[in-house]
Amino acid sequence: MGLVSATDMLVKAKAGKYAVGQFNINNLEWTKSILLTAEELKSPVILGVSEGAAKYMTGYKTVTAMVKAMIEELNITVPVALHLDHGSYEGAKKALDAGFSSIMFDGSHYPIEENIEKTKELVELCHSKGVSIEAEVGSIGGEEDGVVGKGEVADPKECKMIADLGVDFLAAGIGNIHGKYPANWEGLDFEALDAIQKETGVLPLVLHGGTGIPADMIAKAITLGVSKINVNTECQLYFQEATRKYIEAGKDLEGKGFDPRKLLAPGAAAIQTCVKEKMELFGSIGKA
């Protein structure tokens, strides 16, 4: 099938009251594990790439080439979008030029007027290439590639201003946080989410910081218009735990257990487990 825009899959998710998972990739193992799981479960999937991860993988062109080739070699038939996560203004343009099929421009740290101006320009650029675009209002808590947010709750009126620019889906801060949630986290602000959906109508909404949000909150968020949920930290934690157990059990010292293909295998399998759990929770299984 090749790469597709995320618009169609999220419009269907909004109408069907389920969510499509965005799972961030960091290398070959991450990408392969997520794609194989999506194909097995017949779920649409969004591969998220932060600017830092793109740099780690040597650049946007490398990422695009790897993902496109892997879709072909693994005979992946489900819809796959390659999405820039929390892109800067310049990063969005670079990812677009490199062949990403979906872009997030995070202008939430700009004054609303500047966020609108830059988002409007990027909407036109993306749509001229058939690429979907996500924007953000109200910063997401925690840190993402050096951008620190306190978990602001977005202004519904500002959400409507950005939605009216023609973005395909919108990330609105509702008290969610990147990374691990602290013990004193107050939970998602559902009143704000409901108000945002009332202002933005049928536009799919995005929940960042999907790691650690209780299942009942995820389910409620989906009923209130969330159609895309981002997961990154949880896959990393699953990978880390499986890798630690392999080494602590001395498996890397048995035979050729030090071979990176064997050393990374438990972690890669753990990512598949994590993705399966999330796809089941989000309701996207069988929706491809």
C-alpha cells in the first residue's frame, strides 16, 4: 500500500468512536515491531518520529526510505502514516520534503497569532502534497525534545481558531503529560475536552502523553472526540525491562547471545506486546 495520509483513518476513527495509535519509532526494531503488530491485528497505524529521533536515525530521508522499504518487504497491507511528532516550523518543511505523509506543527509555544500564521502556511504546503497536518493548542506537559510544557489546558476558542485554518486533526492540552505521570497528577480535564469538541465539531482530536493514562480515562476521552492517541514512553519501558531481564539472566553470555539480533529480540517482542495492548484499548483492531 505504501505510506498514506492520516486524515482518512482518523475521520473513520472519529465516526466509529475508536482511536488510532501513534507509536513513536526510534530505530529498525521499533519500526518492524509496530508494523508487524498492526498487520497481525489489521489495525491502521501512525508511526511517529520526533525531530530528535529523526536526527538519531541520521535524518528524515533515511527514516522515510527505511519505512517505505519495510512496508514493501514485510508485505504490510494496513494503512500506515509516517508522522512528524512535535515538529518545528523548519522541521515540518524538511520532513515534508523528505516524503513524510503526515506532519505535526507544534506552534503551541508561540503567541496564538503567530501559531495561526505559521499553521496556516503549513496547512497550504501539506495539502498541496496530499499530506495531513496536525496542530497544537495549549502545550502538553513534560519534555519533548527540549520543549517543556506544564500541561496547560487549551482555550476552546483558540482551538476553534486553529481548527478553522483547515488542519486535519488537533492536539489540545487537557492536562496530559509526556513521559511518566507523577503521583499527584490530577487527571484529564474532561470538561475542557468536551468544550473543545463542541467548538471544533467533527475534527479528530489528539491525545498526547498516552503512557500511563488509566484505561477508563482513555475510553472516556475517545467518547469525547479523541481519535488519535500517542504512545512513546510505554514502548520504551517495555523494551528496557525485557532487555534488562535478558542481560541479568546472563543470556548475553550464553553462546552467541551477545549478537545484537539476539540481544535486541526480547525488547522487540516486548514492544509488540505493548502495541497489542494499546490497539485493543483504543479499539482499532480490525479497523484497517
